[in-house]
Amino acid sequence: MSNPFAINTSVQDGVTVITLEGFVDAHTAPHFENAIQAEIGAGRNKIVVDCRKLSYISSAGLGVFMSFIEEVRDVGGDIKICGLVPKVRHTFEILGFQDIFEMHDEQSTAVDRFQGN
């Protein structure tokens, strides 16, 4: 049985919102990677990753965040993370992601941070 996974991309106020749902693991991480790469390739480097429907992330999924952060910051963008459920947030915090990425409870707050609010 495969684990459920869905990814949805939208744009709000010039900020790309990538919503992850289900499990991001070695099998699904390439889809996440492709979604971020497509946005960067299109010149959209202000990215919010909404994780409120994310129930699990493996090291492969975490590596996707790390593999793009320098690239987007080098061109004046950023990747912000929002909506982490406690179990998933714990994984991010153990690895020190809060020192590298802005993490917000609400998607709207993360999007607003790109507007300087």
C-alpha cells in the first residue's frame, strides 16, 4: 500500500504557495523537488511551503528544503514554512530548521512576511 501524497501550487500576492499533503518520503520527494524547481525556473523565488496537511516527512523531503534555500536567497527570494503539525514540527526543530527557515503557524502570515508586514 502506498502512502497518500498530494502537492498543489498556487500564487497569492506574487508569492508561490506549495501545499504538501500526506507523506513526503524518498518516493514522493522528487515531486516536491520538481515543484520548487519549476517555480524557480519561472522566476518565482518567493515560496511558502504549507505543511498543515503534511503528516510525515523523511530526510529526503527535508533535503529538498535544504537543496534550494541558498539558490533562492542568492536571487533575493526565500522559502518560508507554515502550518507544521506538532509531530512534523518536532522533526524540523530537532534538525535546527528554525535557525535557517522562518516558520509560521498561518499561511497568511508567511505570505505577508514577503510583503514586509
